[in-house]
Amino acid sequence: MRNILITVMMLIVVALLFTNIIAQDGTGTSARITTQGTTTNTTLGNLEP
């Protein structure tokens, strides 16, 4: 019983960490990757041969 409780609590902690670090709107890792990708695409699009 104790092992199940610890497992469930750890899963909740992992889900909260994911929500706060990766998926946070505007400042999360996903938003930063999207911003950098957009900037890189714009920069590459503006290059002239």
C-alpha cells in the first residue's frame, strides 16, 4: 500500500514539474523553442546568396 502511495505521489510531482517547466505559456521551454525557431527561420529567410 505504501509503495502505491509513493508511486502516485511521484507521478503527481512529475506532472506538476512538466506543467510548470515545459508547458508554461510564454516562458516555458516549449515557448522558448518556438520563439528561437521563428527567429532562426526569419534570419535564414533574409539571407541572400
